[in-house]
Amino acid sequence: MQSLLSFLKGLGAARLMAMVAVTAALIGFFAFVIMRVTTPQMTTLFTDLSVEDSSAIIKDLERQAIPYELKNDGAAIMVPKDKVTRLRMKLAEGGLPKGGGVGYEIFDKSDALGTTSFVQNINHLRALEGELARTIRAIDRVQFARVHLVLPERPLFSREAPEPSASIVVRVRGALDPQQVRAIRHVVASAVNGLKPARVSIVDEAGQLLADGAADATMEGATGDERRAGFEKRMRSQVEAIVSSVVGAGRARVQLTADFDYNKVTQTSDKFDPEGRVLRSSQSREESSAVGERDGQVTVNNELPGNQAAGNTGTAKDQSKKSEETNNYEISRITKTEVTEAGRVNRISVAVLVDGSYSKNEKGEQVYAQRPKEELDRIAALVRSAIGFDQKRGDQVEVVNLKFAEGPTVVPTPEPTGLLSMMQFTKDDVMRVIELAVMMLLGLVVMFMVIRPLVRRVLASEPVPALPAANALVLPDGVALSADGQTVIPAGGPNMIDVATIQGQVHAQSVHRVGELADRNPNETAAIVRAWLQEPA
């Protein structure tokens, strides 16, 4: 301890402070590096969380003593990468995240004793709105959704019941397709009793009306332009897919135009078949009569029917006979009513532009070549089959081969297989390795460029030159010659000679200044010398 204390005292206050500062900086730097290296890699647990879900998840993470980080004002939570899967399953078991709304779980812990029907109805409405909002958020591009339902009660003594309605506010990434908007309307209408899709209005976060809830039910569905655009898009993708499989991806351009007829036609026609008749009823009638003359008197005997008296010598003078037949037939009749809905395809026009083929010559340069006519004809036949070509309808298909302004894309290198495929890293892994390498390099730079020179300067002691003996002769090369003729080499060598020379010059300057002061002030100098002489030895 005495040696340590002597060593510390010999260093001085300045050197001690420098050593303390260097030690503190060294400890802080390596502590930062160690903490940075040992900190677990964080990844996203959940995003787009509401305040309620975020607070509930944070409380559960703190209970499990799991480190976490908050991003985007609490909307995203980061956790260690090795625990994210287990945490998601654990939180899902507890019903988190709930989605920022209250669903049917509102009835899980409710006390039915003493609850009024009004409160039950309000809770049912809240649960239904929350469940619908969660369902809507499951659709692609929908980040947030809020649903408001209006379920009016039928007034007493009223014959007509008011229709329910709904309004939905969504926050989306990009824009929703018309099909997605109609899907949301039908999902909500199907989940609420008595609600029609036409009574559902949808608004985005910018205040743009996506669906009008006051629209008439007869106008429900896509408009003519939407149906035409959807049909053209679907047919274009089919044609482009089949052509690209032949000429290569990105080497074909397809434009398709469809002419639609939006007139609704109702036609009724009656057709009679004269050959197709069936006897329904038949009626026959026959009549006959005879008129004769009789001579003699008119007696009772003569007037009696069937009188064959001999005295009756009269003969028949006039006879008539009549026959009548009536037949009723059913004639075949066909009544046909045709209703042609709006949206018929009148004509389809397709234009297909394909690039030529490329090959390499002897110099390794790409050479463009036109595609043969037979190949273009086969591509045109494929396009006709894909669109349902109808010549009577006036469809047109044109396939043209022209050179594209941009050449073919570079063929990507094949993916590594075997051992190389097992050493593939994700983007997060690469960034982690780069971060560790930078921290290690920075640590080495600080160690060798800053800390090492400071430590060497602090611990370095001032060299004490070895002075020769009083009777030694100092030679010009720094070698001291003793009185007995032996050569003595000083420990410092040339460095010691330089230090001694500098000290001699300093002493010579001091003596010169003292002499100048004595010359300028002789009286004061004499007084000082007398005072020195009077001092006791």
C-alpha cells in the first residue's frame, strides 16, 4: 500500500484526474457496447393498435417481465424476436387485441340481475357494431372501421315499420375497389335483420362518400361503367396471361375494349301450330219428317197414331231428312316472353402487341428477330378462344409484332441450393450483423487510437539523466571518461546529452540575467550579498 500510495503521489493531481477520466470513459464506452450487443433483436408484435389494446398488451407484457418498445405513439409494439410467436398465441388466448371495439364479450362478465331492458338493448347494439367493425377490418386495405347502426322500433298503432340503416367510416391504405365497397355493404346488410344494402352508407377518412345510403333499391349494384371496366380488366388479364406464357413475361401489351348495350328489352310472342290440333268435343244431330194426304172423313180413328185401318188409302206425298255434326278442336299455341337484361356485349376489340425474339451472336450481343407469321397466327387463335370470339357480333382481334423500346430484362441468377440455401439471411439478420460489425470496429478504433495513447502518456515517467562523476570528462559523443581512464556510457545515451544541453542553456540564461540585474542595480546587489554574509552558516 505504501508503494501504491507513493506511486500515486508521484503521478501528481493532473495525471490522476486524467487517469480517472480515461477509466470512466472506457467503462462507459464498453458498457454501451456490451448493452448494445447483448440487447435482444426486437421485432413487431402488433401494429395499428388502439389505445385500449395497447395498454392491455403492455400490462400483460409487464406482468410477464418481457422487454418491449413502443413505436408510432403506441400504435406498434416491439418485442424480442425469439418470443414473438409465443406472445402472439398467449395474447390471442386472452382475447388480445380486441380490435379497438367492444364485441359480444360485453356479455361475458355482465350481471343480469337488476339490468334493465334498455341497458341490454344498448349492450346488444354496441356488441353488434363492434363485431361488424372487426369483420370489416379483416378486409384487405382496411386499417380501421367504425360502424353506427340505427335500429328503430316500430311505433304503436303503426302499420308500417321504419327501415334500419347503417353508416360506416373506414380508414384505408390506398383506395377501395367498387367490388370491396359493395362487399362491405352486403356483409353489414346480411348481419342486421331487415337492413338492405342500399341503406348502408360508407365514408372514408378523407370524407369521400364511397356508398350512398339514401340510394334507391332499384339502383343497387354496379353502374354500367363499373361493369364494363371490370369486364375489360378481367378479359385483359386473361389474354395477357396466356400471351405472356408464350412470348415471355413483360414482352406483351394487351388493350381490350368492350361495347355494352345497357337497354333492357322485354319481348312477348304468340305462336300457333295449325298441324298440332286436338279434338276437344263432338256433337251429332239427325232429323227426318214425312207429309201425306188422307181421304175420307175426319174421325177419331183416323187421328190416332198407328192407325192401320183398311179404309185409309192415303199415301205419303213429301219426306225430308236432316243430319248435323259439330266438332270442337284445340289448336297448339306457344306464348313466349323474353327479357333481355342490360349489359349485353355487342362487340369486343382486342389489340395485342408482342415483342420479337432475342438471341446472342458470336460477339455475345443481343440480336433482335421478328416473330414468324405462323406464330402470330397461333397467338391470335389463342386470343380468340380466350375472349369467346364471335364473328357475327363483329369482334376484332389484331396481333402485331413490333420491337419494344426497352430490351428484355436480365435473367435473374438461380437461387443457391444445398449448403448456400441454408445460409440465407433475412434483411433483419443482415442489418444486425452490420450493426455488430460497426460497433466492434468502433470499439477497436477507440481502443487503439484514443485510449492506448492516453494510457501510455499517463503512465510514462520522466527520464532522469545520469550525471557523470565530478572528475569525469564528458566527450562530444555523450561518453563520460572517468579519472582512472575508464569509459562510462550514460544510461540515457544521446537523449540524456540533449536534456543536459537544454538544462545548461537554461542555467546560462539565468546567470546572464542575474549579471545584468547586478550591473543595473549595484547598491541593491551589494546589500543582498552583505545579508548573505551575515547569515549564520
